[in-house]
Amino acid sequence: MIINDLQQFNRPKSDRLLEQLVSHVYAHQGGPIKGLTYQDLAFKIGRKNKGGQGHGHGMGQVLERMGNLLRGLEGEWGEAIPHIQSLAINKTGKNKGLPDDGIEEFWPGYPLLTYAEKENRTRSEYEKILAFGSRWDDVLKTLGIQPVTGTVEQRGLGKGGESADHKALKQYARSHPEIVGATAGWESHEEYALPSLDEIDVLFKSSDECIAVEVKAAISDDYPPDYERGLYQTIKYRALLEAMALDSRYSIPSRIRVVLVLESKLPLEYRRTAEILGVEIIENVTAKE
């Protein structure tokens, strides 16, 4: 059981930190939500210097332990848990107002992003954190931590969140760039956030080309319109990436491909639509090695 393994994560600090972050989320349930500096968080969990101010040194390690604790819970939880540790932000420096590059463990490729791209990634994650709603109290209870008092309206994603099948296919696509014609030497990002706060499942990027990948697991066979949504998502992503390629704040090459990767096959009723829209599709991709 996860509860029995908590000691290795320095439970007292992790508990207090998670409680404070959930309290911060609940205080901003109407949105938008802003991050807390490492110093502010340190103060809230009692890590103070001689002057009584928050001592931010070492908070990155506490946040990492807490993030790994939540990641370890996902197997029992049955869905992805938003990265609430991303609410910890830098007070100064190149990532001022954003998570430190150390969050790369949870957001691979983060240090390679421009400031604007990091900002998009962070804003998108904050939407997920808010949408998780009262389930944060469920997480606390599962970990044996006293729930935070308060009533929170669930928003956005509702109960479902990202399915395990979708997550597995997304991770498989990222670890097998050859599927879409990229190579291991290209940058790769999961959940690449766009200025619109839409997220591309996987983005591969070289010096002169980028390939955006939207994935649909076989679970979509139970709801075929999700495939139509996938087709139009690729159109939207292409338009946004083309616009970003004209914006000097982003490092998007002018050569852009967008691919729809399916674990199953595109239903017959949407094949004509795919042809009209010119959507590139790769079918029968399994996440199993």
C-alpha cells in the first residue's frame, strides 16, 4: 500500500506542503490561479530563517518528493493527477513567475522551451489543477492526510480525466518518434501547450521541422465522434503552429506536419472527412512493446 511507503518521502514536510497547495487551489476555485514562490511555500510549512522569513533553499527536493508521491498514487487512482507542484514558482531569474527547470522530471523537455512556451505549459497545467476540483480532498484522504475544509465545485474535465489507455499511447508515441518520421535526436514534448491553452499530445521538433501528434486510443471506438474531434483538432493545431512560427517568441520551424495516430482504425464514416481535410493518419499503433 502507498500509505506504508510514505516515510521515504519525508512525510511531514510533504504532507504540509500538499495541504498548503490544495488550500491555495481551493482559495482560487473560481480561477484564475497564481503560483507561490519557493519562499512563500517554505514559510507556510514552517521552514523559516533566523529573520522569520521563508527559507526557500531545499524546497525543490521537497516538491520533487511530493510529485513522486502523487505519481506513485496514480496507479491506484486510475487517472492522471495534475502536477500541483507546478504552483511553486521562481521569484527571480530566467524563469521568474514560472516553475523552475527542475520540473523537467515531470515535464520532459521543459528547460528547452522558450519563456513564452513555458508560460503556456504552466497556464495549461493550472487549468487542470483547478478542474480537478474536490478530488484533491480525495487524494489527501487516500494518502492519510487530513482533507482541507471547503466546498469546491468540480469543473472542466469532471470525473474522467485522461484515460490510462490514452496516456499509454501518448507516451509510446513520444518514445517511438520513428512512427511519424522523427528521430531520437529531435526535441520531444508531451502535452505541448499552445497560446490558446490547447495541448498537443506530443510535439517533435528539429531545427527545421516540427511534427505535432494527436493520439486516439482504441477506447474511442466506443464513442466514434471522438475520431471526428481528433480530425478537427489536427486542423486547429496546424493553424496555431503556423501562427506561432511567425511569432519570434516561439521557436517553431516553418515546416509543420500534424499527424493523427490511432491505436485502432479510423471509422469508415470519417474517412471522407479526413481526405477532404487532408489529415495525415497513422493507424493500428499499439502501445505494447
